[in-house]
Amino acid sequence: MSDVYEYHLTGRRPLTWGAFAIACGLLSLAWFADAPWYIWCIWGGVGVWLACLLLCNGHSGLRLDHETLTFSPFRNPRVLPLAGIAKVVMTDWSDGCDVVICLNDGEKISVADQDRPPSRIFERELRARDINVERR
């Protein structure tokens, strides 16, 4: 086990690039076909939204060492000391897993899907640091 485990997920995924290319193609089609205003509004809005996704490039992920667990270390970091974590509850369902961190003071923190690695890897890393993990 390494001392620090980091999980990164970039905002510039191939699917976003592909959707942006399709939106650019549709806008060029609208240009050449002299499309009505509502087509420009719809396709232009989608194109602008996808361009914002690519420009903002929101990173997500986590950082786990022997003392702290940091969510979203690249945006708005939230640092939790490992000593303050009572348990981590992972609830499996048909398409994925919900993860809730229960703190010693009774607070419960739900972990966003984009901020965590696959549940088996996350569970392995937590158990290696002596964090109680409960599967449901």
C-alpha cells in the first residue's frame, strides 16, 4: 500500500469532446441550410453549454493518506481527519453504489459519484487505513 492514494477524474472526457464536435456540425448545417431562429437557439445553446464544460474543465476526485481524506482536492477541498470517521456505508444497487461517510459526531456526508473511485478500490484503500466499511 502506498502512503497516499489519489483519484483524478478530468472534466474533459472524450464523450464531451464528441458531443461538442456534433454540436459544431449541427451549427454549420444550420448555417448552410438557413435554419430558423429556434434551431439556432437550441443547437447554439447546447454548443455554448458544451464549450463551457470544456473550458471550465472541472476536476474531481479525492486524496487519501494516513491522516486525512480530502474530497474535491482540485475545486473546493473538504478535508476529513481519518480519526473522525466512525464508518463508511456503501449501499449497492443495480447500477452503482451510494457511499455515505458517518462521522464520530453523528454527521453523515454523502460522497458524489464523480469524487470517488470504483467502490471496490475505495473500500480496499479505506480498509488498508483501518476504516470500518459496511456494505449493504
